[in-house]
Amino acid sequence: MDRRIRAQVSARRQFVEHGLGEIFNLLCEELHSADPLKLGTGEIARDEYGSPVATILPKLCECSDAEQARFVVENEMRMHYPRADLSNTDWQALAVQFWRIWGER
């Protein structure tokens, strides 16, 4: 199994154990819907967004509003995909959705 896939599976398990599995899945779906990497549809595209969500989710608990969430989401995406062109991504809209999902937990 690929190292990235192992890390995603491990992160997903940890979030499930801490009662955050559903939030992890919702954030993955939200990121997949926004598709900042322009991967399109399909299971592989959906799985690709698990890595950044695995590092975004723990940092959301340190945020106090959507603007801080925007900073976290954008920075984590740029860290995971340093060569990707993410310039057309609406980070604010994505962060608002992430913050809403986080707030509904």
C-alpha cells in the first residue's frame, strides 16, 4: 500500500476513534466538491483530498472563526500541493463551509 494511502487510512481511523469520523468525511466531501486541484469526479479524486483534511481537521479546533479557518485551509493545501496552481481557489467560501461543518459537530 502506498505511503500516502496508509497515512490517510491511519488518520481516518484516529478521527473515527475520537468521534470525528463523520466530520472528516464531510470535510473531504466539501474539498472534493470545491476541487481546487481540478481532479474531477471519482473515487481517486475524493481520496486525494483526505491527506490535507487529515492535517486541517486537528487545526480547526484551534480556530475561533472562519477567517482563521481560511488561513489553515489555504496553508495546509499549499503545504500538501506546493506545485499545484491554487490561485483560482475561493479560500474564503471553502473556509466558511469548513467552519460551518466544524461548528455543527
